[in-house]
Amino acid sequence: MKKFISVLLGLLLIQVFSFAQIPSVKVSLSNNKQFDTKTLADGKTPVVISFWSISCKPCIHEIDAISEVYDDWQEEVPFKFVLVSTDDTRFTAQARAFAETRGWSDFTCLFDVNNDFKRAMNVVFTPQTFVLSPDGKIVHSQTGYNTGSEEEIFKALKKLPKPKKK
């Protein structure tokens, strides 16, 4: 039943976001510098955005699962992996340290302490993961995590058109 609800929510979100663009919201990087989320889309590289929190075990499992296959996936479909912590200011330092100890600092780690980006992306539950085309259009969305569901993310990445070579 849990899987069914996750799939249903994901399909609903795909319908809502199928032509949506990534919004412009200011969040913090690991070094506390401000970052505009609109710059995630560079017109060249797909982006996977994973919203997570320190208290969300499925979030951690999903990010770890993608982290394990990241290099293999990169060989087939180069993409940016962006982790968005939704932890508030009380837990931001802990979230930063947690991401560092898990080796996630190799990815773009954003800290959405006021949940502005989370609201702009209509994220209700974590983990919530989006696949964006290089131009920033949301082409896939999924809520929740079950072992193996990261493969749906990879399938969505592989469906994107390959960049044209000059």
C-alpha cells in the first residue's frame, strides 16, 4: 500500500510539474554563501534534486543508494546531483556535518533553512526527488523511497535527449 501511494503521488506530481521550470530561490551552500536555485539548470546537464532531512531515514537510504551508483550512472548520463536539506536553523550544523561524514560533500549540498525552495517546489513529504532536463524542466518526480526505486531516477535520466555535439 505504501508503494502504491508513493507511485500515485509521484504520478500526480509529474502531471503537475511536467512543464514546470525550476524556481529562483535563495538558499545556502555548505560554506554559508547564498545560492540561487535557478542556476542549477545550465542548459547542458540534467539535474537530480533530492530533498532530505537529518531525521528522515528513507531520505538517507535514497541518497546513499544513488551515491553508490553515481560514478556508474555518470558514465552513461552525466548529471548534477543536488541535495537539499530541509532542516531548520536548529539542525543545519548537524545536517552539514552529517552530509560531510557520509561523503555527500562531493555533490552540491544546499541548505533550505526557511523551506522557501521546498515550498516553491511544492514538496510536502521527504524524500522528494526531481529529475530536471538541462533547461530546468521537471521531467520526473518521486516521493518516498523503497530499495531499488533509485532505478526510476536513472530511467528518467536516460530518457532525456543526449546533448548535441558540435
